[in-house]
Amino acid sequence: MKEIADKAPPDIDAERMLADLADSLDESVLFLSPVGVVLAANRTAGFWMGMRSRSALVGHSIFEFLPDELAGARRALLADAVRRRRKVRFEDETDNRTFAHRLTPHAGPDGAVRYVSVVSTDITHVRRSDQKLRREQQRQIFFMESLPGFFYLAAEDRTIRYSNRTFKRYFGRPEGKLCNELIDACPTACGLCPPPGLFSEGKPCEWEWTNQEDGRTFRMHCHPMTDIDGSPLAAILGIDITLRKKAEAELLATQRGLEETVQRRTGELEAANRSLTQEIEEHKRTELALKEAMHRASAAVRAKSSFLANMSHEIRTPMNAVMGMTELALSATDGERRRHYLEMVREAGNALLTIINDILDYSKVEARKLTLERIHFDLPATLASALRIHEQQARAKRLWLKTTLGDGVPRHVVGDPMRLRQILVNLMGNAVKFTEEGGIDVGVTVDGEADANGVPLRFSVCDTGIGVPRDKQQDIFESFSQVDDSVTRQYGGTGLGLTISSHLVQLMGGRIDLESAPGEGSSFSFTIHMPVGDPAQVPPPPAPVAEQSPGRALSVLLVEDNELNRELATTVLADLGHEVVEAANGDEALWRLGRRDFDVVLMDVQMPVMDGISATRAVRSGAHGVRNPDVPIVAMTAHAMKGDRERFLRAGMNGYLAKPLDLATMAAEIGRVVREAEEAEVVERTPRPAGPGADPGAGKDASGSGKPAGPPPPTSATAPENPADAVLDVQGALGRLNGNRPLLDKLFDLFLKATPLEMDKLSMAADDGNWDQAAIHAHTLKGTSATIGAQRFNRRAVTLEQAVKDRDGTAVLRGLDELRPLLAEIERAPALQE
């Protein structure tokens, strides 16, 4: 103790220190007796009470200095604090100022309250700040409530912290829910959730969100911000842009209409310009000097003008033959003479198609739209196919044609057989055209070692013709160019064949070379790498139809709702010698089966009114007046998934054909089910149970006949597919039709006429929510496109059918939008004119 006393300065007065401390405070400090007499006060208290010195307060009752209306309330508060010996806090306002008071009773050793301390604080500025803050918050809330859309604040865990009235009216009250729970858009996230990178990157972002329930579209504006506690928040404003999107769509449609109008008018102007050009050319012929000067100044324009003049001649010549021979054929009474005229019409038509094909191919070359397939094919067969095209022309000129395959050339390769054939046909066509004696040799040799790209194969077409002058050899590969482009030229042609062939070879990774001299013939050659193909993936040639026939003419009921498929099946069956009766749906089929007997029924599975499965069950039930409930029924369907055949057999059908229909497969399957039905007739039948509820299939297998259905027949569904980017697989379609090109052409015409209508019906059915009807139209699009070999269209149609099954209206509309340009590609496809 002595040490502590020694350390403390002897002149320090503790009471004085406390008094100085109280005087230094901005708060008023009073010490009152239990009845309110002022015992002590600091300087601030005296100042607040309006006293010149605090000593004027001491000894007086504090209530003397208060207004009467406050004195009573303060006396009650003091008495309550003394009685309960508890602190009392309260606020009041005096002279437009707000004070906070704290009364604290202090008791002596005996427990009785000896005095009460009163500390008063001026909190006017605090209250005014609170009021400003509240007013600012009210302004912010008013601002957020008046925003032109819904507004909400989302935390990093996607909890909604605040939402305006528009949000609540549209989605309901959030009450701390996750945004996807409130909106019920998906299990984990939705179109209204802040992007994952927003909080980490701290950058504002925008996106569009469409409410699938009502189709309204909103433009979402998202800005990062920080909450009071420092946690990240996302302020998100959604503005309804549905009307704007609709207006944009209408504007786009108007723009497209204007563009079409401009294109049409441009075509008219170009036609007028061509006519004017011809008149100018006539005038130029009288002014040779001026023509020569213009020729030197604009060589490219002259080349195209010459090309147009040649096209006029090349197109008009076969067109005149078509028109003239058609008139002769119409007036001819002799059948042989009429046939001769029609053969000439066909030859002229083929020549015209060749010109059109060249022009279409060249347009693709300029637009860089030429694409290549990669499929397995037989190389010698492709060469032989190219030679057959020119056999008759070469024979007429007494020229020899031959092919030479070098050692090591693989038989099966991978590439685009149609384009390779087109190159060789163009080169051989030029060789035959410019060769008067001798012949043409088409050779293939191995040109080096194989590498990762395949075997380098060198293709050459050599002739003994007139040859090409050295100064013209490079020009003949240019567009519209020919060695002789004069009016009196000896050889016709568009001048595009070598240009197209050169571009095709470049796409295949090679380059065409020419070795030639006038009078010594020409040799065109190119080298491309081709991987060795797999023989198992090369489609075998179709078996002769006669080997598949059941051996006699049959009466066939064809049940099919699609006109194209009916035309195909009817033509094929008629070619097989069968009688065909058509029905458009299952209900009509039951009506016909009740009026006559048929040897076999070809039943489409998916049809309006009554589908094939329901119709088959009705036939097997023996009801509806059907004459022969055991008639063989073969399913025809584009459903070629695993288990489909078994499902149809369980429904009572005897056989199964997958679309696109293959002629040989159809003949074999019809023959099989008819033979089984005939064999079953000589076997004693199990008596049929009678009466309602009886099982018509008792004692039979799933096919409805008396013996097992046997292994599934080969179908075109198992054939290797061409690449998905192929527009048309004409060869595959011809293979299924046993090479019947006129039938395929007719099916193409039906497809191009019926498909837009089917797409419109599908769109209307989807808009009306009639998904069962939409499924029928989607299935028809899938089946008919497969029949004609429209592979790219078919793949999109399969996806579209699944969207219909899922009842996804947005996906259906998107799928239809994807099909329309593909349909236009099919219309423009050169393969249609092959």
C-alpha cells in the first residue's frame, strides 16, 4: 500500500477529476435526491437549463425548471425508478430537439436509494439522420415499385431478399425462397437465376428469358452489389419485351417480304439487262473496231456474255427438239413411230437436264456449298457405271472404251462415289466429244505409299482426240471457258464441266493435270487419297424381284394414309403382278375386309381415324363382319427400333416391313407370310372360342398363324446409312426400288407437293394442342423422307417426331423451321435430275 501511495502524486484530487470529467461531457449529468432535488450538475446541464452557472441548480427541485405538462410525467418516472431501483430510459422533444434520458438509482449500504443520476443526450441529429434514411429508403422503394418490370434482389445462394410488387403479382411472395422454388421452372436453376460468374467476376450482364407457361419474354438486366453486411447481392430487373419481340418478328417478316420483292425485281431487271445486252451485241457487230477495244478492256464481261449466248443455243436446241417431237408424237397414229418420237424427246430432255445440272453445280461451287459424302463403295462398279453413260455415244462414233486397274488398287474404298462418278463422266464426256477415231482409256493406279489419309490413287482419262493447244490448256479450267467459243464452233457444251470437276477434285484434296498437244490427244489426271473400304459396309446389289415373288398373283389390300407411300407400294405390287385395293385408314380397311377376301393385307401402323394396330386387333377379334379373321397382315411402319417388330407381332400381325420400303424385301416378306398362311390351311385348326371375351389367338403364336413367325426378315432399316449431311441418297432409294427410276421420280414429285402441306398441318395441330394429330403428321414426314432417301431431312424429322411426343411446342416450331431450308435443298438437289 505504501508503494502505491508513493507512486500517486500527492496533489491529485479524485473528486475534482470526476467533476472535470463530467464537465467535459457533451451530455447533461444531474444528481438528484429521491424526491428530485438537484444535488450536483455538470456544466452542460446548467447550459441546457438556461442557467448562467450550474450552482443555480443545486438545492432546487428539478421540476421547477420543467414545464407543468412535463413535470408530472418526470416526477412519476423518478418515483418509479426509486421504487423499483431500476434504470429508466425515455426520450422527449423540447424546442424541436430530441433528447434521450437515462435515470439510474444509486443505493447506500442499507439498500435505500440515496440519489439518482440523470444522464441526458441530445440525439436530434441521430433522429434527423434516421428520418433522412427512412425517406431515402422510401424513395428507393418507390423507385423499385415504379420500375417498368419486375425487380428482385438475389443472394449468392439464389435466395430472394427483396422483390417489388410486379414480381409478387407475377410469381407470388418470395419470403426467402430460392428463385427456382418460387418460379418452379426447374429443379436446380432457372432462367431468372443470376449467372454463376456474376459474383466472382463482378460484371453486369444481360440475357433474355421466356416464361414457358404464358410465352412472355423478358429482358433481364443483372448488376452486382453488396448488402449492408458486405455479402454479395444481384440486383435483377426483368423488362417485358414480348410486344417488342413480336414487333421485331413482324418487322423481320416484312423485311423478308421486301427482300423477296427486291430479288424478284432484280431478276426482272437482269432479264431486261440481258435483252438489252443482246441488242448491244448486235450493234457491236457493225462496229468492229469499237468491239475489239471493248473486248480488251473487259475480257471477263465478254466471257460471260459468250457463255450466255452459248447457253441460249444449248438450251434452245434440246428444247426445240422436245417441243417439235412432242407435236409429232401427239399427231402420230403408228405406235412405233410415236415411241421413236418419245425416245428422241427423252434424249433431248436428258441433254437439257445435263445443262441444268452443270449450272446448278456451278452455282454451288461459287457459293462454296458443295459438300462430299464419305461412304464405303465399290470402285470398279463406280467406274463401270461412268463408262455405261457414254457407251452408246462412243459406239455411235465407233470409239473404244476401256478401263485399266493397276496392281494394288483396292476394290472397296471410302469417299463420295457420286461426285467421283461426276468427275469421270465429265472428263469422259469431253474425251468422247473431241475424239473422232480411236478411243478412251480410263485408268486407276496406285501413286505412292499409303498414309494416314488412305491410298493415293491416280485417276486418268486418256483419249486420241484433237488435243488442246498449249496456250489454251489453263483457260479451259476457268468458268465459262471453251477452246472454241465462236458462233460457228463445232462442239457444244456449257463450258462448266471442267470447272466443276476441278473444284470437286480440289475438295477431295487433289488437282487436275492436263497433258495434251493438237492432233495427239489429251490426258486428264488427278491423284486423291482414299481409305480402304470395308466390304461389309458396302450395300449389296438388290436381288432379282422374281426370286422373291410368292409364285402367283395375289389380291392385296393396301392400308396406307399417305399418298406417296400408296403410290410406291401400288406400283411395286403391280410390277410383281398383284392386284391392289387401297384403303386410307383402318376403318376403311375393316369395311373392305367385310366385303371380299384378300390374300394378304399391308397395314400401315400409324394412321388417322383408326391406326394399324387397332385395326389388326379388330380383324383378329372376328367382329366388324370381317370375312377372314386369319388373313395374313404385314405391318408397314417407320418404327424400326429394337422391340417394334415383336410389339406388332403381339398385336396379331404376321410380318413386318420397315420404311423406307425395299422392293426385294417387300416381295420376300409377302411371299413368306402367304406361304405360311397356305401351309397353315392344311393343318387342323384349333377350334376358335366363341362368345364375348374369347381369346382369338388361343393355340397360335404371336403372329396369329399356326406356326412360328421365324427369324425377322432383312429390312432396309439395317442397311448402312449414308452420312447425315447427305441431301439425297438416290442410289440407296433406287436400290430399294430395284432401279425403277420413273417410280422414284414420281415419288419425288409427290414428296415435294405433299410435304409443305404436312408441315402446315403439323404446325396447326401443335398450335391447337392436338398432339395425337401432330404425331401422325410428324410420323408421315419421317417415313416419306426415308422412302426417297432424303437423309438430312429424315434425321431432322426423327428429332421433330420426338419433340411432338414430348409435347414441346417450342421444339416443334424450331424443328419445322429447320426442315424448310432442307426441303428447299431437296428441290434444288442435282440428284433429282440424274
